[in-house]
Amino acid sequence: MSSSHTVSSGDSSVLTLSPRHHAVAGSVSAVITRAVVSPLDVLKIRYQLEIVDVKRLGKPKYGNLFETFKLIVKEEGPRALWYDCRDGLGVLSFFLSLSLSGVKWRKRL
């Protein structure tokens, strides 16, 4: 029994994938999404926490988005931009793989 097969509809072919392939696709999309979004999330959190520091210190530490990015990399290294990536990656990967494989399963009903 084949895990994927090609179905012809008229003059074009449509590739259908197994639930396992959908789960892998969901996991891969989670990794890519988290890798791109994580640095932006770090910047957002720094801006949110800066409100507390401004009240305490009197002046903002971060300027615009690019300056904030450079300052984080300079002070903490580039890995700081992906600091929280591992925590969210497992959860996101699990739910996206479950979601995409569930779509395939529901379509078969």
C-alpha cells in the first residue's frame, strides 16, 4: 500500500500526501516560522519590559528597532535573539503537525 499517490483530475495531476507527510510538513513549517518570528518576539518583549526600566531609570535603553537589534547582538550575542525559540518550538511543532495530519484524516471521512 502506497503512502502517497497521484490522482489525475482532467489534464492536471494532484499529489495527495499521507497523514505522516502532513505531520512532517507541519513540524517543518513550525521550525521555519519559529526561526523567523523568534527574534521579532524578543524585540517586542524588550520594548514591553523597557516601560518598567524607563520608570525606574528615567531614560529608555532602546531606540528604534534596528538599534535595539544591534544592541542586543552587541551586549548578549546573536543567540539572544533566539533565546526562547526552543520553548515554543516543541509546542508549535506538535500542534501544527497534529493539525495538518488531522486535516488529512478528516478529509478521508
